[in-house]
Amino acid sequence: MSANIAPADGSLEGVLVASSAIATVDGRAGIALVRGYLLPELAEHCTYEAVAHLVLRGELTRVGDPVRTFADQVREGSVLSPTERATARALAHGNTEADALAAAMILTDDLTARSEPDESLRTARVLGRVASVCAAVAGFDAPDPAWSYARRAAAALGAKRVDPAALRALEVLLCLEAEHGLSASTFACRVAASSGANAGPSLAAAVATLSGERHGGATAQARAMLEAARDSGDPQGFVRQKCEARERLPGFGHRVYKVADPRVVPLRAAMRAMGDAPLLDVVELVAQAAEPLLAPKGIYPNIDLYGAALLTTLDVDPSRYVAAFTLGIACGWLAHWSEVRASGRLVRPDSVYTGPAQRSVV
């Protein structure tokens, strides 16, 4: 490597790699905007269908014909054929559900979708098939197309609680995950899309990235930590001991946010409205104990901590947490897929070579 070339940061932190009209996150101010709207306010006041309509089509319409029409377009063609269901389920044999889901995402972009000349209709159809693919990989019955997106998501996850308060809490989580700027999985989707890849393979690239423990896998780690804190009999003492030992607390801190994660507020409120949310009390105790120790360092509870508590309350197995994240963020991935395809530019960054100088074979 030349002495006058600075070492490259493979994380791309602080490097501008795209222009996007979809969303932006200001981690120092604690602001997440989607098409100009505050993400926490969207989650608090809107259905998932309304948020997805905004993400994919650029305008917020909470009620009326546009949202109903969009919801119908999402439902249309959402049922997989017996062959597609068998294919999705077969992928789960010998693989983790997350890995199987990544492979099965190609089934979301079926021949009918790929033949659709109107890209807005195509993305709506693909979005509608995400819950069906998640359910098929897990071996669950196909969600009823007549149900709301949140109800179909609950069925795809095998959620045991589907009462109105529980479904609303899940819907809030899905809305909060619908779009959040250039996350690692969203960037992976954009890279695939830049090559001209279809929506299904682009979503597969996104899910493969999401499945890693540093991204979507963090929620399962947060659940394990919460259960360990609960089982210790002294959640606050458990946290203090972890912090004193300088051990990382899953569910705390965020790559972008240097202040409190604004997404926590509406999700916490929705969980409190559920009444019975066993791990929520543990979350509150853990957060209280961690605040004086971690907040001065800019480390706060994030959405993974509360998402883990919610999914535990719904009795969703941790093996399906990547699917839960996918069900929320799928509309965001599809919006980025459309945006990148319109640019017509292949993502092809350069790298700093650190290997040997030129050598002779003979």
C-alpha cells in the first residue's frame, strides 16, 4: 500500500455512497425521517399499509381509496402455489430458517410480478408474497389474503397472541422497521439492484445480510440477555455486573444513534397497551440500571431490546426473528430496489490494495 494513501475503513462509516429520496437518519439529533415524516409518528398513527404506501409511492394517505387500493394490490397474488410452498419448505431442511428464508425470497418475485410493466404494481405484489414465503419456510399454513398485513405477519411468525392490542403492537414494530435509511441489508439490496437484478434476488441479498448477528440477529441476542437477567432474580444487579465487567449488553447502543433511539417510544407505549407483556418489566429494570452507566457514553436501549420483549410476548420463536424484521423492512427494500434501478448505475467501489508488490511467476 502506498504511504500516501490512508487506510480504508471497510465499514464505509461516514462515506456517502448514494443519494436517496426515501429516508434519512440523523443519529446525533435522534431523528428518523421517511419521505419527510417522523418515523415514530408514522408508527404511532398509521397502519402498516399506509406506511408501506408512503415508502413505496411517496405520499402518505392514511384512509380512503388509495390505501384500500394499495392494500388490495398487496393481497393480489399473495398465495403461493403448492410447488412454491414445497420449495420454500424444502429449503429449511438442513438450514437455519434465516438462511432458508434468504434463499426462498426469490419466490416473492413470481412470473406474474416480473411480467408486470407497472413497477408500482410489481412491488406491491412482491410485498404481498413476503408473508406467504415466511410462513412456508416455517411450515405454517398460508396466511389468509383477506387479513390485514399485520395479521398475516403474525400468522407467518407463528404468533400465539393475535388479540387487537397484540396485533397493534406488532404493527407498530413493523412500521418502525419499514424504512430506516441505508442499513447494511438495504445497501446489499441496492448493490444487487444496481446490477439489474430482479426484486426477488435483491431481497435475497438483503435477507442474507440481515441474518448476521451484527444486524438482524441482534434481537435474538437481546432476548437471551433479558431472559438471563430475569432468571438471575436481580435484573438490575445483573446489568451492573455486566457493565462493571465491560461486557456488551445486547439491545443497547446503535451504529447511527448517539442519543436515545426515537423508535423506542411508540413501541414501548404499544406494549404497555397490551397489558400482559412479561418481559417488559424486565426491560424497564434493565434500562434503569444501565442508564447511569451507559448513557454518559452515548449508549441507550434500542429497538432490538423492546422488539425482543414484544416477540417473546407473542411467543414467536427466536429462529423467526429475521423473518419478523423482514416482514417490516420489505417495503423499504423494494423502494430502494426501484430507486436504484431508475438510476441505471452499477455499484462498483474501489479498494486499497494491501497485498504484495508485483511478482514474477517464473
